[in-house]
Amino acid sequence: MKPHTVHRRHLLRSCARAAALALPGWPAAGWAANPVPPVAAQAAERSLTFKHLHTRERLTLVYAEADAYRTPALQALNHLLRDHYTGDAGTMDPALFDLLHRVQASLGGRTAGQACYEVISGYRCPATNQHLRQARGGGVASRSLHMDGRAIDVRLAGVPLAELRDAALAQKSGGVGYYPRDGFVHLDTGRTRHW
């Protein structure tokens, strides 16, 4: 192998590492270590505002920035979105917050001034899920993603329910349930589907 070939390879490797280090949110090991940026790298700083309709608690926080979720913020969200029947807290899927953030951002001017998600239901423990199944005549899934912290039932202040549903459907990510009679939209991080 010719010496100038080795030198060229070394130079190209060094340039690739330097370029990777200059990209925010990408691993320091270089772009080859992770060719796709993490899901959390959707926006530099992501925040949400919630009001839980059953507990009356309110929360506004930055839950992630760049490629990292903020652990204290996720813990606060786990507490806010606990099972309001039993007080049991689950671990909510951070991808659910990213989905809510994308939906809100897609609505643009309709959510100016940091609109508030009004929460009907977040995490549900298995006992609550079973109770709701019996009380509502089977209208609740036996293996609801609420029990895995992967679903939320919400409405968005100032946004018509049908518009919220359409914005969620446009994401083509997870499940979207439309419940106009009950006044909420269900969003989850399961397979893409709608009802």
C-alpha cells in the first residue's frame, strides 16, 4: 500500500470525526456510530403544558432538549399522569410527549402562547382498566396501552376536537381514537391505526 493512500484515509477519517463533533445531538464517536439522529433530536428545546381535569393539577415544563430527555421532567410527568383513581404512577413513554409536541407544533398559530393539553386519562393500573371495562360495557381495551404508559386521552384548549384528531392523524404515528361525545382524542405510541 502506498504511503499517500494511508495518509488520505487518515485525513478522511479525521475530517469525518470533526464534522460529526460539530453536529449537535450526534454522538461524539462520529456519524458512522449512529447514522440516524435520535428521535428526541426533533427540536432544540421541547416543552408542554398540561392541566389534569380530574386532579386539577397544572404543569408546564421543558421535558427535553437537543437529544436528551430531562429525567426530573419525566418524573414530574409520570406523577401528573398517574392513575387518578388509585394514585398509582406508571412510567410514561417519552415518545408520547414527542408525539404531543409534534401535534401541537403542526397546529401552528392555533396554539400560539403555549396551549394547554387538558388530560382526561394518562396511566391506568390494571385494576382500574378492568373496572372501566366492566363499568363501560367493554368500551375499554383489555390490554390498553394506558397500562403501559403509552397512551393519553386529551383535548387541546382552543382547538376544535376534530382539528386535534386530524393533526394527530397527519403524524402517521401510533394510534388515534376520536371520541367527540366524550370530548377527547386518544393518542398512543402503538402501531399506526385509527378509530
